[in-house]
Amino acid sequence: MERGDIVETLASFALFADLSRPELEAVAHMFEEEFVPVGKRVVRQGFGGTGFYVIVEGEASVVVDGTERAKIGRGDFFGEISILLDEPPTADVIALTALRCVVLPRAALASWLIHTPTVSYRLLQAMARRLRNATAWRN
Amino acid sequence: MATAPGPFPPGDHDVVVIGSGPGGLQTSYALRQLGVAHAVLSADTEPGGMFRRYPIFQRLVTWTKIHAPVERGTRAYERYDWNSLIGDEPAHRALVPEGMDGTSYFPARAEMEAGLVAFAERAAIEVRYDCRWESTRHEDDRFVLTTSDGEYRCKVLVVAVGMNEPWVPTMEGIELAAHYAQTSRPKEYAGKRVFLLGKQNSGFELADGLLPWAKQLILASPRPARISVLTHSTAAARARYLQPYEDHVLGGGCFVLDAAPEKIEKTATGYRVHAKGTTRPGDLVFEVDEVIAATGFRTPLVDLPELGVATFYSGRLPAQTPFWESPSVPGIYFAGSVTQGAIGLKKYGIPSNSAAVHGFRYNARVLARHIAEHHFGVPPMREPIAPSDAVGQLLEAATNAPELWNQQSYLARVIEADGSGGAVDVGIVPLSHFVDSDGADAIAVTLETDATGDIHPAVYVRRGDAVGEHLLPGDTLLRFDTGEHRAQLTSVLHGLFEKELP
């Protein structure tokens, strides 16, 4: 995928929907691209030092203690909880297909969110949706 | 057609290695030590790879410490000599410092090249030079390579061609810019305004070299510059190129800007570059005399993508498994700087050093063993060791092993339970393979640098299906064999090698 295509792809994701073109260019340069072969883990439950990932292409499984809890794909992100709480990830994320991701090192996430409030707002929306789904049993 | 003279004539070979840079030479050396027959082909006329041409400003960014705390030529010395290839015999070790004149901590390009030539000569690495790889196809269980000398058939292909083909991003007017590789002699820039696209090492290298010549220097790329001493990583602007950055910070004649360049135009006297600010938004226009794209390189994969080899990073690197094999075309492996495409754990965002000699020389040794075991029936290395020695050996490795120091969170030393109350040393293994694969109960030790910059051993223990992470304490003087380390590791290891009851 060409750099320009990465910018276009990121632009189509809800998380980055409010960013201007130069801001997207900066994001495309700030995040680094990773390719994960099918079956390999992207983040590992209990291992520290992981980053913030956005899936650009492919599908992955979120596995907690050996049990699949969710499937995620293009435009979905993970790793933020571990960084925000400064704790190791509570799940494995395993590539179900060959996976292309962009990743931001953990040290860079906090200042990026503080300086890019529109992304923080979108991130909050996504997390609110997850929280709503997780607590749906109460109704 | 008459076959040109030289080693490895066209025909059938078990393994073909392409490339005579440090990656190809180190792989050939390691394969030979394991008795794996192979041919080495190179389009060049002499060993050395990219060091025959780069860096532009002639001095490397990787250190070789002539006066080190340990004796030159020992394994522990490799940590202080990032540039020599590694040998099993004393005569093949630490060859770069032999040729250095001692005036710098960093070898000159010619000193590096001479070190590589010396390694090829003393270790008698045979290469078929002047043999250009042109195309590739799959026939039955063989790869068939068409070269300028004829066709080669092989079971295993190792591509060690470097990441050395100039790469530029798509942008209006980019063809007006010279690439880093086309930079002229410094005095050609005397009194000129020079715009540099890119704020990675190659951009800062040019800026540093042109500082005494250029009238004004502007470095621009969308994201802020990363500085090695702040990111704890070699994959950032290195300390030795930071003078232009200091000029920028102190208001000298150099600008280091966060801006996305959008268009380059030719003007009557030079060039006009349009850019949009990122960290500080706004339109920027620069009138300059020269534009240089320090935008990096790509791997010249010839037709491998058409054969199905998956790539990433704008097609600049092949995707790889932890053992540097193409996941989409098994049997094709990569060596040398291309191995940076096997990302590994990249803890705290710090990549491996696989892009540089001091990292990939160890990958080559692991790769050769993997090829020997998986394709040619060479028995795996399994040195029995007394379980009571495991703690001492692991801590000794954490303190001194150059593989662990140079490839942090990437390569690990592994000791495995043998199932009958004993332990075996499995040697050096890619960490991501260890933590993501099944196997006997085992322990792996590596080093890592965390977000605060603390360097400490990280231990991974596999018991049954689960692999757990345990971090040992850091140490001011980087000694990891203290009583505290011993006590903690003993506790982590408890019961690992005990015989399983039937």
C-alpha cells in the first residue's frame, strides 16, 4: 500500500474522520506500519510495552485467557486501554487473516490525544459504545 | 552460451544467496559452518554492498570502540564493535577496528568496506560476482532464477540485497528533487538554500554535512523529528547529526519543520516548495536553490511481488515470519538489512537493530541454523546443561551476550526442560517465535529498554500452553548477575526443569 493510499484509508476511519489532510499526513508518518502473518499475535496478554494499533486491512480475534471474546477488523483499534491505565494488555489479539496495522508507540499516545481533541472525542465515542455493549445485560 | 568463469556456475544448488553485502557474507559464513551447500551470487564486482557507496558523508553512524572495557576479538567485544561481521574463529573476528586509524569512534566508509573485504578474504567466502539476478519463477519444488550468467535452480532462496533502491513518495513535482543517493559534493551547495525532504537519519546526515556550505537549510516532514537519546532507539536521528537541530532550536540558519510538503515547482532561479504545517498549522512556501529527497530506500525485490511475496511499508519491505521467511511464498528467506521487516515485539515502540550490521549479523546466524534444520536435516542444537547452572548461564547472557544487547526484545537465549528432569540449551531464538509457539516448558531471557530508558533483563517462561513475562530489576552499571537478580530468577524458574510425573 502506497503512503498516499494509507492516508486515504485512514481518512475513511471514524477515528480520524475530523482530521485535515496535513493532520492525516502527520498521522500517517507518526504511526508505523506492521504486517502480521496469519495466526501470529499482535499484542499479548500480560506483556508490557505494547503500542496503540489501528487495523488497516484484515481481521483479528480478541482472546482472553484462551477464549475468543470478539472479532475486529478494518478501522478498529486496540491497545489504548493498556496504555491509558499503564497496565499490560488484558487480551491477546491474534491475526485471523494476514493483517496490516498502523501502530503508535505507547509513549506517543497521551500527547497525541491531548493535542488532537477530535480524535480523543472519537475514541471516547468508540469506548462508550463498547461500555454500553458490555453493560447491555442490565436492561 | 559459454559459462563465464567463477564459482557457482548456473545449474542446481540447494540454496542460493543473493547479495555480497554484510548480510550475504554473514549468511554464507553461517551456512558453511553448518555444512549447508549454497551458491552466492552478486551483481556487484566486490564485497561490501551499500558500504561501497554510502553514507554520502563517508563516516558511519554505527560505532566501533577500539579501546573497549573487554578484550578485542572476544564475544563480549561485539557489543562495542557494531560494524565487524562475526566469526567463529579468532582470525575472522573484529576486522573493522583492525583497519581504523583511531581518529574517530565511527569508521569511515572506506574502513568499513575494507573490513568487509578482509572478512570475505580471510574466511574465504566465495561469491559469483557480476552476476545479476533478473527474474524468478516457481517450477515444481524449486525456484528458478534467471541471471545475467544463466539459470539457477534452488530449493531455498535467501535474498540479501539490502534496502538500497532510492524511494520517493508520490507528490507533485517530486521528480524535480534529487534523491539522497544523488547528492553532489558539498562545495556544490556553497551559498545555496537547500530544502531537505525528510527528518530521519539520512536527512540529518545531509544537513550536518551541508551545514558549513549551505546558506540556509530547511528540513521538513509531517511529524516531529525523533531523537535517538530521547526515544532510546537507533531508529531516530542519531546524536552525531544533531548540530542542525541545535541550530534550529537556537535560531541559527537552519529550520527543522513539521510540515507536509505538497508540491515542488521549477522557478526561473531554482525551486518553490509548497508545504502545509502539521504541528503548527499554516501554509508555507519556500524559495530554494536545491531540493533533496532524503526519503529513504526500498528493497529491490525484482519480480518477487509478482511471484506472490507479500510486501508492506509502501512496498518497500517484504513481509516476514519471525524466521525471516516470506509468509506467502515459503522457501524464500531474507537476510541483511531487509530483516527489519520481521518486526518482533517492538516493546515501548523500540524496533530491533535488524536494519544495521550489529543487529542482522545475529539474525543471519539464527537464519542459517533454521534453514539447516528445516530444509537439510541438520540436527537442532540441544546442549545438555545442569538445571542448577541455568540461572547463572541466563544471567551471564543477560550481562554479556552481544545478541541480547544488540537485538533487545528481539533475540533471546532459550533453555528448555528435557522432560526427564534435565535441561538443554537451545541457543539464540527469535523472541516472537518463542512467545507465540508451543513447545516444551522453557525459559527465554532477553534485554529490554522501557519508557524511562531503564535497561533490564526480561524473562519469558513457558509452562504448558501459557507464556508469562517477568521483568528483572535494572542496574546502574548494567550488571545483571547480582544476588537480587539471582534470587528473583531462581524464584521464576522454580520447578521448571523438574521431571513430569507419569
